[in-house]
Amino acid sequence: MKKLIHLLLMLAVSLTAYSQQRISGQVVDSKTGEPIIGATVLLKSKPSIGTATDLEGNFLLSVPSLNEIIKVSYVGYNPIELKAEGKMLIKLMEDSKALDEVVVIGYGIQRKADVTSSVASVKSENFVKGAVKDVGQLIQGKVAGLAITNPSGDPTGNTQIRLRGTSTIGGANTAPLILIDGIPGDFNTVAPEDVESIDVLKDGSAAAIYGTRGTNGVILITTKQAKGAEIFKVDYSGYVSTSHISKKHDMLDAAGFAALYPDYDYGYDTDWVDEITRTPISHVHNISMSGGTGRSNYVANVNYASRQGIMKRSNFETFRGRIEVTQRMFDDKVRLRFGLLGRSDWRESTVNGGSFRGVAYSQATRRNPTEPVKNEDGTWYENLSKFEYENPVALLTECDGDVKNTHYQYIAGLTYNPIRDLTLQANYSYSRFLSNRGYSETLNHISARRDGYNGWSSIGSSIAIEKLLEITAQYNGSFGRNKFTRV
């Protein structure tokens, strides 16, 4: 009897497993047909079963049966529920309630309902939450057709941007133009905590005012501003984070290597990847202040970040500050804006002019696990008879260097509205970039022991100055139900 019950239970489990159905499909924008990256696809009866669409908007999900209902949702779109099918093409419609929102475009702002070009807007409440390295990661997976990736664990590395997919003229990785409050910059110019909204101009009509600079699209970053009369306000935010290698390469340990290659067994047990990695601790602190009256407003932001990479001696510190004062005069017809932005960063360098020596990881993954890190006399163990075969721990230890960068920027703006529909605007900025670097290798470095250098060192510096002056005139008109804008 027990055997019969056991057999029936096994049969029931088998039938349950067999009944699982795999569905696949693509989620796209109903108007443009562009794939939606990061859309959520859930099983309605059991929300814990779900997935997200990839860079092409595709998804793959296992469901108990094809009679199940799945729910698809994405920020800025109306969620949809539909019956599961083997192969699906799901079209999401833009949320009509969001059409009255104001979005930033190349020549000013418009109601979302009036925008005819491809523009995506992400507000601060919809930003990616948690530890982010730069402004780009705030909208990772939030904008259809915009791929933002973090290609390395280097804390000094920048995120990579790909807009319009592989059909981008000039190459798939050609970056779009990035503007911070109308001034050219990058994702590290301001702190992520200091951003109010991000607008992405995808097509040529939206970015036409920028000429060839906007060929690969434009990303407009709007920082936080003081609004109207408000009392002095101070906000603090901060976090501590860590990271780890989620999955290591499946490699031979010392015992396995010795069994396969007994002639190359040196009798030690060394995990070379463990020797050059650590459990990093990173922390970020941000303080913002704002206040003013109905005519005068000010906002200030101070941000400090200390980041460690998983690899030893991959350290990065940055300090950023911004202050901006706005004055309104003559019944709000004239608006003056003055700002100062500064950034200073430092990174430890284990390679000339760079940050972390990436070849150290490559050496660690191909190193003999039976070899020691050091000889019995305390010197570094090196096998100089092998070509490009270097002790990764020695590579990181027997060198010293750093890179220091300083950037400050003055900003001034004047906006004049002589009549209601006409806006005259002038923006000026002065930016100065200064970089100093130094690097050296000791007599115990592989460059001295193998290549014959009597020590090695390098020092350098660079400076760049950028000036920008933009003068624009914009007229917003209408006749009947039609609206137009001339710049």
C-alpha cells in the first residue's frame, strides 16, 4: 500500500512538472514599435513568478498552463492583462494621464501631449533606487531603446550608453550628447542625488537645435531647483554598500591541477583570484540645502563618495558641490541665474595613467595553483622562463600611483519674456579641467626583474578650458486648435 501511495505521488509530481508551459514574446511601444527594456511580465495568479524583458524587449517565462493570465507593466505605460500564449507580441500604450506632464526638449519645454517627436521623460520618483555609481544608472531599464550598462567592476569606470540600438550611425556604442541644465557634461558632472528629472531625445526632430552634436540622441539632465518662497530646508541622504563576484570561473584547484599535471606540481595550494580580491566597502553621503523668497531662491548640494572595487587597490574618492542662485525681476519678465559647480576626484593607480591594472585578473585566472605567492626568503615568486607570465599579487603591490582630477564650472543665464509667448534666453559657462597623475614601479616589480628596468616612474598633467555662449529666441504660437513653436 505504501509503495502504491509513493508511486502515485511520484506520478503527480511528474505530471505537474510536465504541465509547465514555456511562453515567450516581445514587449513593444504601441506607436513606435520600439522594444521596451525592463518591462515586468508577471503571472497574475502568482505574482512571485515573473521576469523582465531584455535589451530587445524579449522575455521567456514558464507558466503552469496556457490558460493563465499574465500582467505586463512598465513606467509611463498602461498595464495590460492577457491570456498566455506560446509566442506573444505585446503592445503597451502610453499612459494618457501622463500626457499633461511637462517634458524638456531641445528648444524648451512642452506638454507631453503636444510632443510629436520621440521623447522619454523620467522623474525622480521613478529613478532606480539603491546604490548607483553615476547619473546614468538612475534610468537604467527605464527608457525604451536606451541601453545603459556597467561593463566592469572598476569603481572609476563609467557606464556605457547605447541609444537607438545597433543602427546608430557611427557605431553601436556612439554616445549621445549629455546636457546638464543646458550645459554639456557627462554622467559624473553632478551627483545622482542632485538630479530632478532626465529627458531623452531619441530622434532628429527633437534634437535638431543641437546640430551634429545631437546625431546620436540627446540626454537632458535637470538638477533640483528651489521653487517659490520656501523656508530654509536641509536634506541628508547616505548609504553603505558592498559587492562580490556573483559567480567565479569553475577552475582547477591545487589537487586537481596536480593530478592532471604532476610534473608541474610545486606543492602549494594558492587561490590566485582570492589573493587579489577583497570584500569592498563603499559609502556615499549627500547634503542638499534650499530656500529663498518669491523673488530670490538658492539651492546648494554637497556630495562625498568613497568607493572600493572588488579587486585590491582599486579605490576611488570624489567630492562634488553645486550652488545656484536665481533672481526674478520686473514682474517675472526677467530671470537671472548664477551657479558654481565643482568636482574633485582621486583614484589609486596600479597602471600608468589609469586606475586598476586589469591584466592582474587575467594573470590570476591562468596561474598555476600549486605555485606559491612568495619564495621562502620572502621575495616574490616569479617564473621568468614563461612568456608574459606574471605574479598578479606582485603586480599590484610593487607599484604606487594616483590620479587627481579637478573640475569647476561657472554658469550664468538670462531669460527675458517681453511678451507672453516670446522668450529670449542667453546662457554662458566657463569650465576648467585639471588632471595630475604620477606612477612608479619598484626594483621588485616584474619590469625590473624580467625586463631589466632600474625602476620606472612617470608623471604628467593636463589642462582643458571650455567656454560656451548660447543665445536663443523662442516663440510659441497657436491658431485654432493648432500649436507651433519657432526657434
